[in-house]
Amino acid sequence: PDQVKRLSTGFLGIDWELTDKGYRIQRIVLPAVWDTEVRSPFDKPGAKIRVGHYIHAVNGISLDPARDPYAAFEGLAGNTISLSTSSSGNSEEAVQTVIKCLNQGEEVNLRYLEWIETNRLRVDELSEGKLGYIYMSNTSTRGTLELVRMFYGQLDKDGFIIDERFNGGGSLADRFLELLQRPVVYNLHWRHGKDHTHPVKTNTGPMGMLINGWAGSGGDGLPWAFQELKAGPIVGERTLGILVGPATGHQLIDGGGITVPGARLYDNDGHWFWEGEGVAPDVEVWDDPNILIQGRDPQVEQVVKEVMNLLETQSPEMTPAPEREDRTAGDLKKIY
């Protein structure tokens, strides 16, 4: 049979705005400065195209204001192209700039990274710099890397918000919570220098967690374990309730397959996990699109309030060192 020709569209990591002068860059998508895996071509060293500049043509073909601007980028994913741009909107003043387009996966990842950084900055602002923010996209490799990077990078904070909304699962949650709840065994006092806890990398302040109805499997197991350990308040909406996983599988002769659930979890009180029901939050908050469109996040706002209230009684103060002891051998002088 004839195959449908698929065209991969090129992207620029921007939001467009249509004006009477043509298409203009309304916004450049900006993740955190340390997110180097993908950047907009306009957010790289040497880039001279800014927000407010106009894009008149792609590879010499003018953008049609009657069509979506990305119609001019069909088949250009990952390609190096020439853009005709100006700061005034006058095409006669346009200059040529050579850039490399993003593919769709890179564009999605770029906006995902910006969303994480926006949440981190929002938590930092709402808590007046007291709370750190950690996002975990899954409980597998990527989620582990995100947890370790964001946890160790914010250990100067008094507490943490763990955001597992849209968590795609992967593994069970034991090692994540072992890190987040690592206890202080003892403290080290230095003759010259600042005292610190041991282990050094610990969080002794309060935590809160964000969940929603798009988190499942390991995304169910993580907040369930968080609840079982009474690690802190959970805010948001009920998770998917799909913790039973296809642990074993059988291939069929037609190329298909059958997966068979191999195990199910139950708690220390002898109760099965709520399969098909999910983990319910302690504080239910709907992510109202009427609020989201204002640039706010009601779930983030609520969880910050909950953890800030806990900070009043659970401030992570380090145990002060005892009074210095007199360890001189004074009595030995009487003997010798």
C-alpha cells in the first residue's frame, strides 16, 4: 500500500505573535541556565535575534500571514536554515541569519524544562527563598537524575516541595525517600571551620508533595510511600491508581503479546493498594485553567502554604555543639 508522506516540522523554541507587519517573536522559551541539553537557537551565545523581532522569510520564502507560521518550516526539523529578520517589521531592512531548527521532540523538551524552572522560581518567590523545588518526571532514570540534581543543588533550603505531577512511573519509591528522609546520625565540630551534620547532605526540614491524575504506576507508589511514612502533606488531585505492573509477558505467533501482572503491593496494616482508585491528596486542589491562564498555579500555591506552616514548628535547626571540655592532663603534673 502507498505510504503517507510524513513531514517533520522545524521549530524555533518561541511563541509567535501576528501583527499588521507580519509574524513577530512574542517570547523565547527559556529553561534554567544550567539546562544545556536543548536551547532555542535564539538563546545561544552570539544570537542577535530578540523578543520583538520580526521573521519575514524562511530560506527566501516569505511567511504567509494567512497561514500558520510553521507551514514554512515543513520538512526542516533539525535542518540549518536562513531566516530573514528585522527589528522594525520592515522587510526591506531585514538581515539574513543562519540557525539550526529544533525537531518536535526538542521543542517539547525545551518547554518541559522551562515549566520546571518556572515552578522552581515560583516556589522560591512564594516561600521567600526558604523552600526548594524538585520535579520528578518518573521513577526511573530521568526522575532519579532530576531528584539528585535538584536535591543536592538546593540543600541550603529549609524544606522541599516534591512535584510528581504527570509522573510516568518506572520503579518503586524506596531509594528516593531514603535520600529525602536521610537522618542526621551525628554532628561534626571543627577546631577551625563551621560545624556540619553527618551525613553532610541531609534535609531535616519539612516536605510537601504535589500529585495529579496523570501520575501513575511508580507515580502512584511514590506518593503512597510518602503518605505511609508521614513525610508531609500531599496537595493536588488523586493519582491514576495503576500500581500493578506487567511484570511478565508472553509473545504470540502473530507478533503481538500478552502481559501478566506479577505482583501487587499491600501496606504494613494488611491493606491492598487502592488499585483503580489511586492516592488521594491530603488537600485537594483543582488545577483550574482560569487560574493557570493568569500565570499562577493554585496547586503550587497551596503546597507552599502547607509547608511554610510546618516550618514554624519544624525549622531545620542544627544541634549546637556542647560546651568545650577541659581535656588537659593537669593531674599528671602532681604524679610526675
